Amino acid sequence: MSRVAGVVVTPVAFADPPLLNVVGVHEPFALRALVQVRTDDGLVGLGETYADDAHLARLGAVASAVVGLDVYDLNGLRRIVIDVLGNGRGAAFGGMLAVQDPADVVLSPFEVALLDIQGKELGRPVADLLGGVVRPEVPFSAYLFYKWVAHPGRAGDSWGEALDSDGIVAQARRMVDEYGFTAIKLKGGVFAPEQEIEAVKALAAAFPEHSLRIDPNGAWTPSTSVRVAKSLEGLIEYLEDPTPGIGGMAEVARQTELPLATNMCVIAFDHLKPAVLADAVQVVLSDHHYWGGLRRSRLLAGICETFGMGLSMHSNSHLGVSLAAMTHLAAATPNLTYACDTHYPWKTEDLIKPGVLDFVGGSVRVPSGPGLGVELDEDAVGRLHEQYLSCGIRGRDDTSYLRRFDPSFSPNTARW
Ligand code: GKR
Ligand code: MG
């Protein structure tokens, strides 16, 4: 039986294009932390998570406290995390993620790493430890963004500009051609709702067989949300976070046939009861990075099944260790019936050796090797860590970055 002998947490930075959203624009580099858990018999398990300074400090505190833990004692791991962090401190992770209690966010990469070790010890993929594979190929969606042609003062990327419907359709065309996606999500909340409705209609005309979604990250008032919903009924499979809060979502849900999805107003177990009571949300977007890892995400799936809610999967900018974990989770979750979100096509650098997580027909085949089934590229880890050290970014802040170029910018939440 293996025990934890040590943990190394390595912050890394990878190039990220200027993708626009309701709170601003992605900075030139996105941050992630790689968590490597080593056992006394030489196995190494991998986890990936956010990497702002405050989170790194919490990860570091837990890393020291887990030494000696039996790698099968996931309940013990959670107790340690709760003991180390104590109660009652909220935490923000940049972008739009803020939680009342960071325990599940901190738990996640350690839990994934221990499952990776368990799988390696047993010679079984992580999906087998989560109940077995129900779908060997996991469908993902094309995740479209309005975007600038380049970060100001830097060289452009190969995607070019997308600031109108034509640009969005061209971006979708490339995503679909290169990755085979059969579902398409547009990140909205950037332009006036009419312009974004027009973009969805242009996508529907260009991709009549594809499932579509739009996610303005709570940019609209409830009445605007109802108006948008009415014009998109029949065209999209769900409307994601049109307006902030469980109350606002419930108000919209009462007035549209469209299912409402969220990764903003239901992001922790405490939020489920009020959301269910208000019938605010018909689809929950799970995300193992803040729902406490893979097994607690399975618990969320069970709760969604119990209350008749659909289940999809949320993504932030991420690398291959996260994609592997997402794929194992989705492969082993029977009621995760929508294509999962992923930012993966936007990255040009990774921590893992290529060849295991390729998209074919829009899907990633669940890796068959033991554990997560991915291998670190040690040179790339070193390179991306150096990039972290030199890039100067220590936490995600899309708003301040956009304000550097447009000092009058203010986040659009519930403005329209
Ligand atoms: O990467 O800009 C982004 C997204 O807007 C991300 O931060 C969101 O968390 O993808 C996310 C979402 O579905 O809301
Ligand atoms: Mg969302």
C-alpha cells in the first residue's frame, strides 16, 4: 500500500490568445499549477489547477500536510484539506470564479493525483475507478470567442480577429474542420445582445446539424434574457447563465421553454437546494476543479439525476492533465449527456507528451493506460515554469488587462 512521500507544486504559464468575455480579455499568458504527488514506492500522480498566488499558498500548506497519507484514503485527504484551511474564508480565482469556501477547489488536484496513483498501482484507468466507462469517446464542443487579432504590441496568432458574425462563423468553421466538433458554444456578453443573437443565427444557418449554445456570463437583465431566449428558442440546446443569481435565473426560467444552464450560480453543493427549490436551472455545468475532484463531481451527477437536472461540463483555460481528468470523469458519468466545454484548442503549449488526447470527430477517446494515462513532458514543464517566472502575471485579471487599452471599460454583468 502506497503512502504519500512528497508533493511538488509547479506554477506554469502558457500563451493565451486575446479572447473577450464579459469581464474583459484574456491576458497573454494563462496560469495553471501542476501538482505532482510522489509515493514512497516511486509512483507519481498528477493534478492540475489554478495558480494565482493565494491558491498556490493554500496548495503549499496542504502539500506538506498530506505526507504519510494512504493513497486510497480520499476521505482522509478531504479531512486534511479542511483542517489545514480552517473555516469561513472566501476565495476568488480571477476570471469569474469566487467561492465561499476554497476547500473543494484545493482538494481537487490532490484527489485527481491520488486517483492517478491508484490507477497506476492497480493497472487500471481512472475511469474504471469512477465506476467504469459508459462512453469510450467523450464529445466536446467548439468554444468560440469574440477575439482581437492580437494582444496589443505582440505578434498575432493563427486564428485572426473575430468581432462580428462573419468572424465567429469563420472561427467555427476552422474549429469544426480541425477537430470535428458537433456542438458549438459562443462566449457572449461582449457586444449588445442583438449582435450576439445575430451571431447565433448565423451559426445556425452555417451549421444546421450542430447543437448550439450561448453563454454571456450573466451580462443581461432578466427581461433582456427572456427576450433573447424567445428569439433563440428552437435554435439552441441551452442558454447558459443569461443573468446573474438563482433568483434572476428562476425569473427567466419561468418565461422560456429553453433549458437554462449554469456554471455561475450553482458552483458548490450549498447552492443546489435553493436552485432546485426555485427551479432556476435545468442543466448544471460540472467542473471537477471546483466541485472537489472527480468523485465529488460524480456525487454532483447523482444529485442532478435525482432532481431531474441535466449535466454538462464547464471549462477554463487549461492544459492536458486537466483534459485527461475531464475525459475520464465524463467517460464514467452516465448522465453527462451534453458535449463538454473545453478551451483546449486555444492553447499552443502543453505539459504532457502528445498523442493521447487527440480530438477525432469532436471527441477525445478515454486514455487506456493506467491512471490518467498521460505522461509529463519534463522539458515542457521546465519551459512553462520559466515562462511563469518571467511573465509577471500572478493571478488572472481580464478586467485590468482590458482597461490598459480602454480605461473606460467596465464589466458588463447584468448591464444590458
Ligand atoms: O475563458 O473567458 C473565459 C470564460 O468566460 C471562462 O472564464 C468561463 O469561466 O468558460 C467559462 C464559462 O463557461 O463561463
Ligand atoms: Mg459558462
